[in-house]
Amino acid sequence: MPGLRVLKDIKGCRFASRCPKATDECLTAEPPLAEIGPGHVAACIRTETTPEIQPPPLLENARIRSTKIPLSGRGVTKAYTTAWSPFAKRTSFKAVNSIDFTLAEGEFVGIVGESGSGKSSLARLVVGLDTPTEGKITLAGRDVTANGSSDKAFRREHIQMVFQDPQSALNPRRRIGSIVTQADEATGMRNGRGERMERAAALLKEIGLPPDAAARFPSQLSGGQKQRVNIARALCTLPRILVADEIVSGLDVSVQAQLLDLLLRLRNEHAFSMLFISHDLSVVRYLCDRVMVMYRGEVVESGETEAVFARPQHAYTRSLLAAVPPDDVNVAWTPLSDSGYQVE
């Protein structure tokens, strides 16, 4: 498309240089805005000869529905034992308390809740960083609850994690080309340098970074670019499942939008599933098919994202939704004394 410097000098239609149906008149006449269908207007001098245009399918509606369940959990519990001193009485608490969950093939499931509700603890159990105290986790038809060495190797083949802070997740001493293909090392693959660089170039292209980024170090990238590298590394071995923990929380809104659209596009291309942990309900609503609401280690409500957010059944879910600012800036949003915020 034309650069910003030349836009002001274009006399006619700004799309003329890219339109296969452009005429000489399009180069000189500014097109008027005309209605070509119900609720659809276009700026074109040839609207009468333009065939009816169908709206493009929305990315969020292009989701893959499947009956295959690559990941499930039954009665998953994680209890921690604490003691303030060697002479103190030991106490225990359940960070995750008897949770049942499923993740279908190609499905994005959001996990929401306040800090300390058990979201990250559940993610650690899924990827194998912790072992459940009770319950059962099944991955691709295999029971991986015991979390033995063979289970961990099996997990690495099927699950990858995208961490919240790319600054600490990326090795500052390795170049980007080496980082995005790091999963090859973890899975025991011994590809030559040429093969790894080819794979790195393909991954960088998929996430929208230039080829020369492969030679850079993480310190030479912006926060959004680092998170893209984090995603590319997770996709290197084409896993069936991604676990993403607050991956857009530290980014500005425009970069968040780019990453969310990137995830939707990659899901449509590679058909992976994802557990998406976030505090931002708007992000979860845009990205996820289903949502699980966690409170004090338990899932208090779950279901289709739109249904849960439109008709919340649990008081805790309603309090979370009340804490979201209204879309209309003219609507007052006042703090409550002890339970968050509400719309007046």
C-alpha cells in the first residue's frame, strides 16, 4: 500500500494502483461514498458494475469444532504443605481442588480468575512442571499423571508453553534463530545448522518478523517482538496444545491485538488447541471458544464464552464482569467499597 508520505498527494482513489478494475478516471476522481447493500457502503466510482460483495468470514467464527479430546483431567488436585518453622504444625492448602476439564482439538479455552485462584498451578500440572496430588490427566489417550521421565518426553512432543514474561523466557546470549528452534534440542532432534536456519526462517515468517531477525539477540527486539519469538519457539515442533500464561498482559493494546489475531491465524493454519490464562475478560471473549472461571482452586463456572459472559450464573463470575469498564465512555464507572467495580 502507499506509504504515509505519498498518501496526501494522491488525487484519485487511494486503491487505484492496487485495483485490477481501475480506470484512468480512478486516478483523478475522488470516489464518493455510496451504499451498495444493506448496511454496506463503498467509496468507488464503479459501484454499479461491482458485483455484490460478501463480508469476509470473521477469524473468531472460523474455529475448528472437533469431538477429539487430546487433553482431559478428572479430579485433578494439587495440595501444598507448609510450615513456618521446623517446630510449627504443618498445614496444607489446595491450590487446585478436584478440577475436571477437557480440551478439544483446535479449541481455545480461557481460564480466568483473580490472582491466587489456581490458574497458573493448573497450567503447571498440565505441562508437567508439577505432579498432581490426586486425580488423573490424560494426554492424547495416554495417562501422564505419574509424570515420569517417559511421560515428560511424551508431553514435550505434544505440549508447549508460552510464558508471560518474554524478557526472562528468552536466553539473552542466544540469537533469535537459535531460540525459535530450541525445541529441537529438547526433543532430541539433531538437525544441522542449515536445516535449523531454514526452520527458523519459516517460523519468523509465520509470526510476521523479518528474516534478518534470526541474527539478532532478544535485547534488540521490542516487547511485542519478543513475545512473537516466544510463540514461534512454542510452535517449532508443531505441538497439539499450547499453554499460554498471561502472554499479552504486559503489552500495549495495539500489540495485544496483533498477537491475538496472530494466534487466531496460526490456529486456523495448524489446528492446535490452547489453554489461555488471562485476567483480561475482553481478551478471553475475543479469543476463546470456552471459558473456565476459577476461584480458590475450584472451577465455579464454565461453558461457551459468550453464554457465560452474557448470563453468568455464579456470583463470583458476576463480580468479575462488574469489574470490566463499560464500552460506552459516557457511562459512569464507580468503585464499590469492597467488591470491585460496577456500572451505574
